[in-house]
Amino acid sequence: MNAALYLIPPLAVTVFLLIRANMLDRQRQVYFFKPLSTLLVIAMALLSLLEPEQNLTYLVGAGVGLVLSLGGDVALMFRGNRAFVIGLLLFLLAHVAYALTFSLLSRFSAWDALTAAILLALALGFYRLIRPGLGSLRFPVIAYMAVISLMVNRAAATLFSPAFSSAQALMVTLGAVLFYASDMILAANRFWKPWPYHHLSLALYYGGQMLIALAASYFGQR
């Protein structure tokens, strides 16, 4: 069994405790469990180095994305627009790293146009929903929505890439979609209507990051 899989149970525990800490407003616990959870995901990616075959392009690209995400996680633990913008920028750069990595290991096809059209329609509809609450954050949020949509588009392109097995491509694509969904929930909560259970989106976020990290361990397995 791939060594990275052994980290799934501890990650599930830390994410559960993180969600619980957020719901109970125990901020000190959030400061501990949130970075710890992301560090576990980074460790999952690094454990791919123990496998017989690796793809350093993927590992480095995903690793950069995960480290930037760690910075974004830390920034978003703090309240206020300044911390939010810093976190937004770091996650935007993480998505750029992911999108570039997926692009380097895949090819462009007609499928890209279809997924781009679907993502554009979703982004425009969602933007109309949250636009009244954006205020001064309008342009940063638009930029972020464009980049995360590009990331999902390039993740879906791996489904047709010979560099990835079918299982790997599904991991990458589903991981990107879960990441996207978690961000949409957070944005809707912040800019549209507050939802008392929005912290459950952390399960989607860490599930998505975990799948992207785990894919690094499956090169050479068909």
C-alpha cells in the first residue's frame, strides 16, 4: 500500500477537530489544527518520493501549490479584509501553480472548451449572486474566480493526458472540483448569506487537497 495512504486517518481526525473548533469558536485550537491538517497533506505529497516511480514536475508543482495554500490557510485564520486579501492572493498563486502543473502534463483539446464554457457559466451566475456584497473586494474576487476556474479546467484536461492513469486523473479532477466547491461555499457565506454550518466546507477543501497530493504517489501504476 502506498505510504501516503497511512496519513488519511490522522488527517480525517485533525479536520474533524478543526471543524469542531471552528463551530465552537475555539480559536486557539483552530490555530493548531488548521496548519497541522495542511502539513499532513504536504507530507502525503512528499511520501510519493518513496514510490518506485515519481514525476518531479507534478510533485514540485503540487508541492508549491500546497505550500502556498498553507500560507493562505494561516492568513485566513485571522479576521479582517487585509488578512482575507492576503489569503486570497496566496490561494490565487496556489491555483496558478496547480494550473501550470496540470497544463505541463496534459494537452489542449475540444474538451477544454466545453469545461471552460461550463465553468464560465457557473462563475457568471455565482458572481451575480454575490456581487452586492463584494464592496471593495470586487476585483480581487473576480481575479480569484477566474484563476480557480482555470485550475479546474486544466485539472479536467488530465482525464485525456497519457501522463496520468485513469485513477490519477480522477483524483486530480475530483480534487480540483472539491476545492472549487469549498471556496464557493465560503464566498457565499461571506458575501451573500451567512450559513452557520459553512465550516463543513473544510471537509471539501481538505478532501480536494488530499486527492491532489495523493495523485503524486500513483505515477507508473496503470
